[in-house]
Amino acid sequence: MWSNFHTHSNYCDGKSPIEDVVRKAEALNMISLGISSHAPVPFPCQWCMKPDALENYLRELNVLKGKTSLELYSSLEIDFIPGVISPSDFRSKLDYTVGSVHFVEKLPDGTPWEIDGLHTLFLEGYEKIFRGNIRDTIERYYELTREMVATACPAIVGHLDKIKIQNIDGKFFDERDTWYQQAVKKTIDVIADSGAIIEVNTRGIYQKKSTTTYPGPWILEYILHKGIPVTLSSDAHHPDDLINQFSVTASLLLTIGFRTLTLLHEGRWQSFRFDEQGIIIR
């Protein structure tokens, strides 16, 4: 049995209605499920929920909670853009929040620059905003993550090192570089002081955009060292991906030394032991 607290529906760029996601979770005998469609943003965004759909989204989730034996929770994956949007903007409407950084600064025309979309778009911002300085680019990304945690801390920090998908064949940097590891560790130190949970996100693996989870193994080792709770998620945009790569990732976590995963159960965050087959609730 598994849980997943980072999932998407057709209210954003997910491929299926919420009810289809819930039914698949029931078929998988999942313990609990959080639906966390991309929150609306105050500018055009193809993959975000439309602002006028939010109330229907929350209403539908509340109706489905009464129709399933599954523990179903209401959430959003919320962007952090200073002065524009943050997880605290939606917290009162939700059971929990997922906070992620998808945008870093603005292009010269004022468009927020997306760092995890097409590589050509990444290169545009890299050149026009950061003048081809990869260290400044990466450090600003992690700086924004730290600012999010310090000022609008979500329950779950989403795909911590996802910007690495743009580092194709290691052409920009080496994760062993001292400056890169310092930026990551500084960010994890801030999360450790916040009480937030870090997700171990499998989407990069099954999409073949990364050979490792978000975050990767060496970062997970530091997270374990800092005693930060983790939860396993797939960032599913289709019901068939609800537990995609969970068994192999659980094996990785056990090898690193993790012994518990944190999940919402009976309305509160709790830590449970796990193995390659799932979460152990006795």
C-alpha cells in the first residue's frame, strides 16, 4: 500500500478528471491520496489551473471525499514568485500545500521565466537574464527555494533539484562542484529548520528526463543526515503513474538509510516504516 501527495488532474495539465485519479488509487489499494493540481497564477500559463476554476476544483474534491473510502486530501502545487504568489496565498483553503519553484526572474518582455520547460526556453533566460552565467542561474533558483521556505513555508517542498533536467549531459555544471553542493546544502539547512517535508519525486525517472529522483541520491544522504522527513511522490499527471517507480525508489531510500516515510493519515502527518512493497501500517 502506498500514498501519494503530489498528483495532478485535468484542472491543470493533468490528463484525467479527479474522479479517475481517485478510482485508480482505490484500485491500487492506496492508503491516502492528495490531489495537488497546479495553482492559478496571475499571468498567462498553459499548465496552471484557470483562476475561475479553483472553487469548482475544491468543491469537487469535497464531494469526492464523501464518496470514497480512500483518505482523500485537497491540495495545490503552488508556485513561489516573490510579491506575486506563494503557498501562503492558498493555505487556508487546503488540507496541505506543495510549494515549488518553476519560475526564476523575468525575461526582458516581462514574461516570468520558466526553468523546467523546453530547453530552448531555458537557454533564452539563461542568456538574457543571467548573461550565460550558470552559477548565478542555479544559485538564484536555490535562493528562491530558501526564500519560499522562510517566508511562506509549504507542508511539502516540491522537486527540490528539478533544475538539473536542463543540465543535459552535464554541459553546464558538475553536481560535485563545491559551489553547487554548497547551494543545495544551504537550502536543505533552511528546510531542516522549518519543519517542512521534502518529497522524493519519481517523475523525472519515468519521463526519462533524469536518471535520478528529485532530489538525487547524494542530496538524499544529506537530507537523512539533517533528519528531515521525506514523502514519496510521483508528480502524477496520469492515473497510471500514481505509484510509478515507487518500489525501486523505496529500495534506494532503504539503501541510503531511510526507515520511515511521512504521510497524511487520519488527518495528521505521521511517519511510518516502509519496504519495497509499500508503507507498513499496523
